[in-house]
Amino acid sequence: MLPYLVQSKEHARVLRKAMTDAELKLWRMIRKKQMNGLQFYRQKPLGTYIADFYCPARKIVIEVDGGQHYEEKKIKKDEERSKYLQEKLGLKVLRFTNLDVLQNLEGVVEKIMQEVGETPINKSPSIPLFQRGRGEGGRGKSKEKGGRRREGEGIKGEGEGRGVERILSL
């Protein structure tokens, strides 16, 4: 885990509740591992800053800059921020304007895809969380010694006429 200022955590929570329209629009495209199975965090404290979006698997920060970032003073601060994130934390920084996101979301997503890489990360865990038994979908099969279900033992709620099936995916 990368270092961050503890006091930044509460401020990040506040920022998550007050995202700009552009940030919300981009967040809808990258949240819930929609982009190549990669996890992104929003308003993530990193070092002495809070990044708009952060992907730890690819070490990428995405910043969405509003109009205030066009002022000379803000441009310098953004350059310092990017330099810190790149040199001190080893992160790659992608910057987009609010207009980029609002008017050309496809282009922004395409650029992010190029940076994170087309190849999805390995989504399957090294140790399977659940293995189905042999036979008809694995239901009602044995759970003998070693953690397997015994004949007749089912998942709670199975076969109780509720019409609900428990689905587990890896």
C-alpha cells in the first residue's frame, strides 16, 4: 500500500460525495472492474495528495481537471503534483479536462485502455474459492473428509421450494 496522510482520508470521503459531473461520468465507465477487470478507486489519498482515480494494479492515476486548473498558479501546482506522484510514488499520471470527459468520453476511455493495456489481469484466484462436485451441477454431492459435501448435504436453502439458487462465480 502506498503511503498517505491520515488526515487526507476524511477529506477524500467528502470529495467522493461531491464529485463533478465529469468525474461521475468517467467513474461510471471504470467502476466495478468494468475496464479489463481492473479495480479503480475514486478520490484516493496518495502521499500528500488525493487522486481523482487510482488503479493500483497498473499504478495509474487519472486526474479530471476543471476550469480552475487553467490558471497559471494551478498549472504549476498540477505539474508539481504529477512530478511527486511519478518520481516519489512511481505512478503514471493521465490528465483529462472536464470538457474531454463530457464531450469525448469514448476518446478518454480509449486513451485509458491504451495505458492500462488491452490484456486483462488474471482474474482467477490462485486458490479456488469454491469447487463444484461431479455430477449434476455439483448439487447434493459429497462433502466427505477434506472439506467436501457429504451425500444429502446441500447449501442452506437448497431444495426448499424458494426458487432461489445460489450462484458462485470465480
